Amino acid sequence: MKRFLSTTATLAVIILVAASIYLWSPLGSNPSLDTALADSSQYEVEIIRDAWGVPHIFGARDTDVAFGLGYAQSEDDLETLQTVIAASRGVLARYQGKGAAISDYLVTVLGVWDLIEEKYASELPEPARLMAEAYARGVNLYAAENPQMAFKGLYPMTGEDVIAGFIFKTPFFYGADKVITDLVGGNRDRALAIAPDTTDTAFHWLPVSPVELGSNAIAVSAARSTDKVTRLIVNSHQPYTGPVAWYETHLVSEEGLDIYGGTFPGSPVIFHGFNRHLGWANTVNSPDLIDVYQLSINPDNENEYMLDGKYIALEQKTADIDVALWGPFAFPAEETSFRSKHGPVFKTARGTFAIRYAGMNEVRHLEQYRRLNKANSFEQWSAAMAMVALPSINYVYADEKDNIAFVYNGQFPERRPGWNWKIDLPGNRSDLIWTRYHPYSHIPKLINPTSGILFNANNTPFRATNGVDNLLQANFDPTFGLQTNDTNRSLRLMELTQKLPSISRDDLLKIKFDKSYSVHSRAAKAIAEVVEHDWGESTTLAYAAKTLGEWDMDTSANSRQAALGVLTTVGHVTSDLTGKEPVPATQAFEDAVHSLMQSYGRIDPEWGEVNRFVRGDTDLPIGGAPDVLRAVYPGASLRDGKYKGAAGDTLIIMAEWDENGSVKGSTIHQFGSATLDKASAHYDDQVPLFVAERFRPVLLDRKDIEADATITYRPGNR
């Protein structure tokens, strides 16, 4: 027995040692501060933080400014920024465990780094490459100065990492993750979450929640304004935190940059905002930019598919995924990815499918944004848009010359006519594998309508104004798969602006902060279903239905019916965004009544008691709701009976050009410039203004910025 026990113990030790060797995967070291300083020595930048902590970044060259932006973003949100780096590099699971493994696998499946290797040096123009590399060095410097905050073994960040971030994230803005989910699992209730309410689950495969992407954008010409001022409202709806949360900044160089607006962690440029001459706002659009092909597999070889009468081999590549366990130990997983002439391939229980999507061979995103950032006229801005390097996203534009424009932007494939491109296509015909995109001249756009107003709220491009100039569906290639839907926000924009022959500044703000559902909205239809339902002998539900029927569809904080109304209809008004079929309205209503009675002892608490804006120790009532113009979207679930916002209105900007072309900007951010630093005064200093729907002035002139400054510094100059 002693010999047996001794042998067993020895075997256990051997197995443990072998397992330890197999799983041993310590993270490497990051570059030293001396190395980071040496790499940064070529850049000269000055960062002036105003009273709200917003960084105004000044440099002689665009690259100096990009370096400064990388440093400033790292100061305010290094955690999210390096999560983006790790995700785009396909190593996130090494830091966050198995929840991130699918993200790492998709980096290989989508061929992110194959594309970088093939095209980064040859197709991305040098000015964009230099900006990407400068930005990365700014991040590297801050990480080297703060090694306790930096992911071990992740650095140095490179310019290639910046571009990989564009390549990896962009397809998810028009639903590529949901298409992949449909193929692999047949379940639209899960998606790759780049819009979470916590950074820890960014890029994880998670259940779909109402925290999805929306947006509003409005441009009003001088002719439609009461005071002859051209105005632009920038109002993207994003998560409050995470990799697609807005970061506010001002970029100024002697090479022509002078732009104020918002960007995401990992980007060296402004995505939307304004300069002294022009501005633009983005909203998410949903044209048909993804095609699915069913492959005919060789019955004698599962890794061959038929194309034009011949079987050819699928390309294969192994995705090496290290999944963090504990400390220096990680599980070395391997997964084979496949590719056909069409694109990424997925083997599923119902067959083998390939996908082809807009932007799958594109690396020039940053170059187009760089040109947009530096445009000073409608002609220059249009020339930048004509690159057609950005796969999707609407643009609503205004400028000092009183031009306004709407562009339903997209890389629209030149598809073979006569086919239904919205359903699965046969994968055995090469003539269905498109290789080019339509030129900018073919893309839907509406410029200077006689109505003097343009808007978009994630709705069809065929209702962008309330005049006679709307685009006609018949004038566009049917293979574009253009949207035909309306949102409640687009319905309200149409209703509210139709009543106003001229629109004042106050009118425009009232429209932007409108909190009502349209009588033609999905919410109204769901409520009608509840009110008309026979609730039998249930006096509680009958009384609640009567109360709901008295709701004026307004979601102001003091409303007594909004809590019941919003909780009943939220699944219906967000279904277009989430792709998730809502429960029947009557069931949602019963659940709402139960929840409110349980939490408040009544069905009609004030909406502001339920609807809360929480940031650190700040906890305030707020008006607004999903898919109203004052957008507030909850987290994944109701917590403690509270409807706590996690997305919606975030960075809001109003740009105004008077008759002389002089510009004035106003803005508000939902939190403040310090995204994750709870010790900072700017962690939540803008919350009271945001909840009260008040703006603060944008500072553009250096003398005003210096007069308002709280700190001025030069990264790299020790």
C-alpha cells in the first residue's frame, strides 16, 4: 500500500509538473521608459486642459497632434484603449479569459492581420501611416510612465494596431457579428458586444441587450432659421463607456488641423464634429452590405468546394488562442479558420457558408477621416467622401456657406442584377463574387433641399427632409438594399419640423430633447394592444391598462404613466436595433405591472424615480427613454427596480455659422473627460448639466483656451 501510494503521489506530481509546463505562458515585459522616451523624441506637442478637463492639443505637425491625442486618451481611459489593442491583435483572451476567445478567433477568421501585412505599407498613404504611428507612440509613452496600469506584454503599440482596430470593428457597425451569429448558432439573441455597459466585457460574445447603436443628426439652413444662422446637431447614441464611447477633444496643427469633436479609443482623428468652416454628424445606417453564399462541398473531401464546375481547396489557417487561467498560466487553444474565394467560411450544422462584406479588403479608413478632418469647404469634404473607404454610416453636413447635405454613405458592392442578394446565394458561381464598389456619384445623397432642413435617426434615406426633395427609391440600384424603415425618432423629427415654417435655436433644442413617442410608433401600437385587451376579472391589470391608456406618450421625468408605458414597450421600440423579437405587448405589460408593484408599491411612480442617471456617487432622475429623441437606453436588465442608463445621448454638439460665416459651438458630454478615473474631478462633473439638458460653450481660440486652462503640459519633455 505504501508503495502504491508513493507511486500514485509520484504520478500526480509528474502530471502536475507536465500540466504546469504545458500551461506555462508568462506575459512578456513592456518596453522601458527610456525606450518610449527615445521613440517620442521626434514629437513636440502641447496639451491644454480646459476647466472641464477637455484636452486641446496643439502641434506644428499633424503627427505631433496625433502623438498628443494618444497620450491624452491614455491618461483618461488606458484600460479601454489597451482592450481595443488586445482585441484587434487577437490576444484579448490572454488578458480576459475564455469570454474573449471568440473575438480572438474572429480576428483570424476575418483576416485582419493578413490584410495589414498585404496592404498597410502599399495602400495606406504615408500621412495616415505617420499619424497612426505617432498616436501609438503617445500611448506607449503613457503606458511606460505608468507600468502598473499597462497590460503586460502588450506593448509597444504600433501604427498597424491602429489600422487593425478600424478593420476589425468597422463591420460590426452594420451587423456583421449578427450575420455570423445566425450562421454559427442560428441565434440572433447573441452578438459580439462592442457596446457593453462595462469595459470588462467589450468584444465578448454576449446576449443582445437594448444597449445598441442609434443616433440623431439635424442640419438647418439659414433660410429655414428664424435668425439666418446655419445649424448642425451632432447627436450620436453610444454606450456611456467602452470601446465605442465618445472621447471629446480639440486637435490643432500648423498643417491645417483645427477640429473639435468626438473620437473613439484607439483613433488618431475626429470621427464627427466641426471646424471653423464646416461640420458633420454621423448616424448608423443598415443597407445590405453583407452577402452569404452556401458552398457545395465535395462529398469526398470536406475541405473542398465547387466553383465554376471544379472543386478547389478551402484556404486554412490556425488561430492560436491563449486563454488566461491564472497568473502566468494560460490554455493554448487552437482553432482552424477557413476561407474561400468569397471570403471567411463557417462550417455549421446546416451546411458550409461563406460571407462577403463591405470593407473586407479596405485599409484606408484613417486616410479618409484624415482628409475629412482637414477639409475647409464642401468641395474638399466631398472629395474626401469620394474616396469611399468607409463601409457604412450616414453623414449629415453643414457649413459656413450655408450648404447642408445628407449622405447615405456605404461601400455598395457592384452586384450582378436580377438576384435576390438578401437571401443565401449559390457559392458555386464566380460571377456572384463581386470585386468592386459603386462610385460616390451613385451613393444616395441630398444636397441643399428647398425645405432648408435635413435629418436622420437611423431611418430610411427616403425621408431625410419634410419638403418635396426627398430621394426616391426607384432612382437607386435595387441591389443596394437600402433601408425603408422609420424609427420613432424619425417620425417625431418629421412631425415636429413640419409644424415650424421657421426654426429658432430654442425650437431646435426642444426638438433635440423631445421625449415623446409618435402616435404612429411601435410603442403606440403596443399600448393600443394592451388597452384593447380584455383583462377579465383582474381589477389590478384593468386599472393599470386604463392608466396606460391615459398616457400622453411623453417620458419626462415627472410623468406618472411613463414608467408603465416604457417598461411595456421597450422591447418593441428597440427590436429594429437589437434584431430581437419582443415578447407580446400584453405579457410585457403584465411584467411591468408586477415589477412596479414589487419595487414601488404602485404602478405610477414618477418616471424620474425609476429612470436614473448614475455615475459614481451621482444618482439623478432623468427624462427620456429608448428611441425618443432624448435617448436613454438601459443596461442589460432592471436592477433594484431602477432603469439605469447605459447608452443613448452622450456627446452632443451644436455648431452654428452666422451670416458672416463666424462659428460658435456648444456641447455637453454625459460624464466628463475622465472616463474611468473615479478620483478625477472630471469623472462626473458634466452630469448635472447633461441631465438638465444644458450646454457649455466650445472654446476654439487659443487665448480663450489658455484663459480657461487648468493645466498645460508637453508629453515626453521631462
